[in-house]
Amino acid sequence: MSLDHRLRQQFLDAERQMPHSSVDWATTIARGKRERMYRTALVAAAAVLFIGGGALSAQGLLESNPAPLPAPAGTLTEQPTPQESPTGDVSEGIDPTLARQSLLDWVKALSLGDAPAAWDLMSQPSKEYYGSLSSFKTDAMPELTEGWGAWHSGASSPQTDVRVLASSGDGAIGVITIYGEVTKEGITEYAANSVAFRISGDVALIEPYSSKIEIQPIEPSFNEEYTDSTLPEEFRAEVPSDVVQVNFFVEGIEHDGRLANIEEKEQKGSQPPNSIASAQVPDGIPSGPHFVTIAAVDVNGEVAVEIVPIVMLD
């Protein structure tokens, strides 16, 4: 069974068992109306649930083997039976340099306006989302080139942050962030972009296709400034009620992804209830600009990402 299908089935099973709890709406709404960040990239499937105070690791999700079902359309390849590492590290056995090189090659193709080369470096789900090489070249290339192309032509030794979210044998899915000093439209600034990737064997493909999940950052908000004494204890974000897993990352900071606890809000009027995801802020964020990446996974295994810039003051 494909990694895609196995994840989707496990997310659906988890949702059915998920306890529903409420948080105080008055407290939530006061913090929830913050500025939204521009969606910079969307990624596919992730794998660690934090439900009702009990954590399920990516391997825990993947190691069970339900009865085989037909693979969904757009599956990249069939994945071998999941193997749990002794350490529980989902990245064990996965070479992160594969994702890095594919991203750099994809960025170069965008910068040079080489649509066929960029197309060949993308996953099958992304190709199905864009429809065809012709529509990708016409409809997607201009926007992607504007957002990503400068990392090839206008960046000085950009850094990458590779996060493997789930793995199964020699296959993996994850998020890669490229960050550093980059010049766009004559302005040099510290910036970052994130995108999903898929690894199958020794091949890594980039997955920039879109998702319908909406993420509303609550804490931190856009370009918020902190000191060690004012830094909050938790990251917080508002997400749709069918989201079953949220991760928080800070670029270049080694931590476990900050798995979030998800609590459903009370329903008000005719509006469907959303949920609040919260996770502990990692220690040791140095002074200077940083980016908090929020990745949300829904019951279908789709993932959306928001990147929120923050500034740590001395």
C-alpha cells in the first residue's frame, strides 16, 4: 500500500477516536484576530498526531498494516512495509541531501525559466494539480519564479532546513525550508520559503501543490518582536476542525517539531467550529530575525504551511 494511502487511512481512524474538548471562546477570540501571513508554500502529508494529550509517533501510525486497498490516483510509488527505528527517529535511513539537491535544482530551473526541468522535478500529485506542463508554464511559473527564483540568482549561500515528517522504508515525506540573505527587486533581506518533498529510494521530488487548509497564526503574529522575558511559553494557531496534527518549526533550531495539542472551540451561530493548536516554544532562539513555520495536516493527509517572521531582541 502506498505511503499516501496508509497515512490517509490512519488520519481518518484517528479522527473517529478523537475526543472533543472546548476552550473558552472569549479568551480565544481576543487573541485570534491577528494579522494573517501570506501563504508561501504548501506541503504534502505529515505524520505525528498529538491527540487528547497522547502522542502517536509517525512510526506508530505507519507500522500498522490495514487490509490492502487500491492506491489513490497520483501515488508516487508503492512504499515497502514501514519499519520502526529503535530511536523513533522518522528520518533514520533517509538522506536529507536528496531533498536539498532537488530543491536547489528546482529553484535553478524556475530562475532560468526552464518549465520542463522544473516540471520533471515535481511530484505526481503536483503535476495533477497543475494539470499539464503547458498550464503549469502559463499559470504557475510566473508566481513560482517570483517567489523562488531569487534563491538561485539573488542569494548568497542560502541555508536549508530539512524536516522529515514521516518515513516508510526507503520512502519519506517532509518539509524543506530555504533561508538566508536574498535580493528581490533590488532589496536585500533575510527571508525564507518552505515547500514539501517526497523521497522514494534515491529520488526526491518537490511538491508545491495547493491545499484548502487555512491557518490563522495567533502567537506569534506577523513580525512580532520578543525578548527572552517576553517570549510566550506556547506557539498558537487557529486551524479548521478537521485538522488532526500541527507542527511548529523554527528555521535552523534543532528541536522535535513542537507537536501541538489541538482543542476544538465552541460553535457560535452558523459558523463551524475551528480548533486551536498550541505547542511549547523551543529554548535557545538567538537574537535576530527568524521564521516560525506552522504545518497543519487534515484527515485527508493534505498539509498547509504558514511562515511567520519574528524578531528576537537582545
